[in-house]
Amino acid sequence: MDGIIVVDKPQGCTSFDVVASMRRLSGEKKIGHTGTLDPMATGVLPLLLGRATRAASLLPDTGKTYEADFALGQATDTQDSTGTVTARSGEPVSEERLLAALPAFRGRIFQTPPMYSAVRKNGRRLYELARKGIEVEREKRPVTIFRLELLRYAEASRRGSLLVECSGGTYIRTLCSDLGEALGSFGMMTGLRRTRAAGFALSDAVTLEKARSLSAVGELPFCLLPVERLFLSDPSVEVSGAQAVRFLNGGPLALDRLPPHPRLSRQGSRFRVLSPEKRFLGLGAVDLEKQELVILKLFGEKGTA
């Protein structure tokens, strides 16, 4: 099976658990994902099957969208409700104050990766150190919050939900924690649902239960989405039949023999290469020195142009 299956990940399992389940259901051994979700998180988890796994190193940063539940007044060692409470505050926080605090977290901000994360420090995962009670200094990292909105908030319980559109590498639980600190209190994430990732939305996703029922009747392949969906932000170039065969056999394409496009004059510009039938063959990049569109990655098969 070659293509993408978007799973609506259930709570309580890891992304690797979902991959293992899909291996059993599809019979496809080569499966990867476009970015993990913590066990407590649910939502969009795109899986790459077969030849689609070739795309993993080339994915554009299309951003991600989340709905995050939070609680103010408590801090935990994991920055979410699965951890051990480390501090409490009875400081009341009005909705007005909460709304006033949000603008500071929009745009380019810096986050300190949480200790319970997969970030490496001196060759070791931070969560490995955290489990031994070791805390080390971490460098702040830039991330971008494109949109941050308060969906709901109850002042009495100091609980609410946020809509977050952000760049890859953003820690939503750290955002909740930092927001609480900015309000003179504490904060933790209590729930997380990813509604969009890698250009896919919940409307593209199937539950594991649905995938199991489709697999039982041999209809799981109908869930496959084309790998080209991952690269729709890149412009396309349609080539001739002869050029398609050349490209699939590893040959670069002369720029002066391609249909004109402004980006063909930009070094390194990436293109989706399409056959005359508009079938996705692979990705090419502009090499101005050689005046060629060179191969970045092939997704079609030789002799099938």
C-alpha cells in the first residue's frame, strides 16, 4: 500500500502504537508518521505508507492547529494534568485579564522545552533525565504562534480552552504553563486535540475502529490519500511523456525545455513534477548552475509514466 492514511488518534496510546496497529491492519511494513502526538492528545495523525515514507524528510512546515484545554492555579512536572502537582495558587484570574495576556504569546516567541520531552541534551532525551529526577538547563527555542484565541473560560474553576495555530516544534503544554505564569499564577494543559497537521484536517481522518472495520472487509485501501497532498504548497510543472520517462529513470530535466514558470529562475525552488496525465512523479529542484531541474525524490515507478 502506497499513500497516506490520516488517523484520528485516540487518547491513551502513543503515536507508535497507532503505527503498529496500522501495520497489522494494512499488511504494510513501511509506515512512518509526520509528527508524534503525546498519549493524552487526540486528533490528526497522518501516516505515510509504502513509497510515501520517502516524503518524511521533505515535508514542508505547514503549521498545526490545536484545541487545548487548560487549568490555571496548578503547575505539574510535565506541564500537563498527567504529571505530579508541584505548585498551587489561589490567585483569581478574570477573563478580562486572560484575554489581555494573550497578545504577548502571538507571533514569534521563545519557549524552553519541557523536561518531559524528546529533546536531546548531551546525547540523552530530556524525559530520560526527568524520570531520574534530574533537571538540566535548556536553551530557549523560537516558535511562531500564528493564531491564539480563547474559545471558552470559566472564572470560577479557572478552566478554559484555547485555539492555537502554530509552527512545528511548538509545545502547547509549555504555552499553557507560560500563560499561567504571565498571569501571576500557574497553568497546565488538561487536554489536547490536533485538528490540522501537514495540510490534513479531521475531515480527512478515520478512527482506528473505522480502519479495523474497513480492513476486515478489504476496503482499507479506499482510505489512502495521494502523497502529492503533502506538497500542494509547491508549484507544479507538467512535462512531456519523454521527459516523464527520463525523470523516473533518474535523469534531470533541462530548464529551457520546461513550461515557463517564474520560480524556474530561482535557485533551489522545488516543484511537483507531473506527467502529461497529471500523475505525480516526484519532486525536483532548480539548479541554475547546471540549468536543470534535478531530482529531489521520486514517487512514481520506472516504466509507468
